[in-house]
Amino acid sequence: MFKPYNFTKKKQIDFLFLPQDLKYIYTMVKEIIRKVGAQVEHYLEESQKGNTPALNQQAPERIAQDLKLKKRFQKGFASTEDLLDFTATYLTHTNHLNHPHYMGHQVAVPQDLSGIPEFIHGAINNPSSLYEMGPAGGTLEGFMINWMLEKVGWEKQKDPYDFKFLPGRPSGLLTHGGSVANLTALAAARAAAAPDAWTQGNPSNLIVIGAQTAHYSIARALSILGLGSQAFWPVEVDEKEVLQMASLEKVYKKAVKEGKKIMCVVANACATSTGLFDPIDAMGDFCSKHQLWFHVDGAHGAAALAAPKSRHHLKGIEKASSIIWDAHKMMRVPALCTAVLFKDFTHQAGAFQQKGSYVFHDDEVVGMDSMPYTIECTKSALGTKLFWTFALEGEAAIGAYIDDSFALTQDFYVLLQAHPHFEAPYTPESNILCFRYTRYGEDDEFQRKLRYAVINEKAFYLTSCMMNGKRYLRVVLINPKTDLKHLSALLDCIEITAEKLSEQLL
């Protein structure tokens, strides 16, 4: 018979100086959770009101000292107050994504209650890759994958409670991030093109074709798979860095002439730097004509499938053989959470050809395991936090948020066009836009220094990138509290900061 742990036989517990009474211990745990929750609540409120810096970046040595890392690592927290001091200090040294002036990287601004699934998972520690280890998390993953497959257009009128993936039918799973998802998809494409590669090694003539602006994770995946980064054959892009179909045809013909075997063709949906979409529909037709695997890297832009006014950017995506879709970018889900989707379950099943007798069983089991089909042997309950985000507001609200973010970026483009000292090189298609401040010239180094000078003012956080050999400032309008008045304030801040910077450089 199970017996509860007898704390009365132990000496006083060192951690937090808790007394021996078990009931009091539970009370203290709840009190700590309440107080930490209050700290997080205050952090969110102050960030959302703009009462904090967007980013007050300090050197790691300073942060380590402020957090008293050596002392706490060696001796532990001295008291409840010491623990709370640590969390308060930690929150001070963060990038305040909830600040309406956060316009930086493609990282979601989660809803206020989005951390609850992470809290639950941290307490119960149920990995979802093996169904019997996390039945609830595995079920939610299957449910959300079914939703995504329907949004792509591969599944219509499928029972969302049907969790069986069968050969010839679409399938998918969740992974920790787009890089892992792209690697998984390319491993499946390799298995389709060279079935013996898993045991015999890669044929020397395998290549992948895609825009020269494809995400770095594509070339990285090819190196990890043993093909080498040179197995990626880049296709020329136009002045907006969008793939050109004529150039794709040219690269294809060259590859065939040289006896290369094309493992897959990759489309940006959308490009990380610019937020612009490759011609997915035309690329899908091209791949169908030549019987090629078509992979759509929709890490950022696939979220438009959930947005009624924006999904037209993804016309033709149902022609893809595989798709990746980050939920931790445009769907307000805490990092990390990415879907890798396959038009045919056979390809998902063929990506990795290994078995472990302690986890993989040939006979019938309850539920569905994703472990045989992913790089990750253990993964957190990704489906839980993805579902939770939708359950907080409902599906329509998530779609409206995506549409609003895209529309706000269009409005910002108009604002830039009306200003004599700003230029934007393209009309935005998503919530990403590159632009330059030109009053003091178009020098790339000035744009780079201007970005850091703006950040050091602590009011705004934005990024920078290269496009067609030129340095641009770059915003990702991902915070639902950001509006045009904040963007107008950004332009004012850039002008004032640029003037100061120009004086310093004279």
C-alpha cells in the first residue's frame, strides 16, 4: 500500500526554510506560485502599457552579478524572498515582447494566459511523442494536426477526432522549431528520392533547388543529412528577392543535363528577411509537371491559412508534398511549436527507418505515437499549448489577429511612402517590412549603426537585414497592441536618433 512521505522523520528542510508540517509545505508552495504569478502579472501590465523599456540590454557579466548566480547555484535560494528577488531581477533583464514598441524578431507575443500549459507540463512532465507517456498531450497534437491539414486543403470533412494516419492520406506532427521541421521534411524527401540512403548512404548526385534567399536551415539540413550545403542549388531572385520561374526552369534544365537527381524544390512562404511569398501556385504546377517533391517552408507565412483576408498569398499550397508551419510566430503560441505536414503519410513514415524495442511495437497499441517519425525521442506537450492558445479566444480571433497584423503593415508602408526621408523597397505581403532612413545618405553602415542607436534609446526594438546587397531597417509587426501611433512614434525616434548619430560621425 502506498504510504505518503514522512517528513517528521527528516531534519528541517533547507529549501526555503520550510517547517516539517506537510500541510504547511503545500500552503507555502501555493503562496510562492501566487507571488510569482503576481510578479508576472505586473511585468505584463507594465510592458503592455509601455512603462518599461522595450529592451534594456546589459552585458552578461552584469546580469550574472545581478542574479547572484554563483551564490545561488552553490547554496540554493536562501528564502522565499530570495527566490522572489531572483524572478524580479530576471524579468528586468528580458526583452519585453508585450511592449507595443517590440517590433523585432518573428517571435510570438503570447496571450497573457499562454504560459499555463507550460506550467502544467513543468509539473507533470508528460512527453507527447509516446502516446502512453502523455495521452492528453498526444490527443491535442492529433486534433491540431487535423485542423492544419484541413486548412491546407488536403483534408475535407475529416472527423477531427479521427487520429489514424493512413498511407495515401495526409498526416503530420509537431516539432520543436522550424529548423527541426525542415530537417524532418528533407529527410522524408531524401527517402522518397533515394530509398537506400538511410542504410547505404547518399547518392552523389542528389540536390535541392530553391530561391537563393531560402532560410539557412535548408542548407544546414542538407549538411546534417550528409549531402553537404553545396547540394543546394540556388535560383536567382528578382529585385524583391522573390524566386523567378524562368530562373527555376533554367536551374532545373542545368541539373538534368548534368545528371543530377532533384530531391525537392523549396518555396519561401514567406521569406524571413522581407516577408514576401515565392510564386507557390506556379511552383506547384512546375513540380507536378516534372514529378518533383515540392516543399513549402511556411514557417512564418503558413499562418495566413487561418486568416480569411490573407490566405490568398498561399494560393496553390495544396500542391505541396510537405509543409512546415510555425505556431510560435503568428499564432501567439510560446516558443517552440512547429508542424511538419505531409500530403502522404507514407512519406512521413519513411523519413526515419529505425526501431527501438522498448518504445516501438509492431502490434496494435492505444493512441498514436509520433516518436517513430521525428528526430526528437522526447518532446514536450506541444499540442497542448497550441490548442490552449485557440481555446483562450477561439479560432476566429486568431485569424483576425493575423489579418490585422498584415493590414497594419500595409498602413505602415503608406506612412513611410508619405515621408520624404524614408523609403520602402516593396509593398508588404505579410507583417514584415524593410525600410531605410535616407536623410543622411544610403550608407549601409549608417543604417546598421542607426538600428543599434535606436535600441540603445530603450524605447523601441527593431531588427535589420540585407536585401539585394543593401542594409535595411526591418520591423515585424507582431504585437496586437501595436498601432499606427506607435509606428509614427518610431519614425520620430529614428529621425531624432539619426540626427544625433550623424553629428557623432562628423
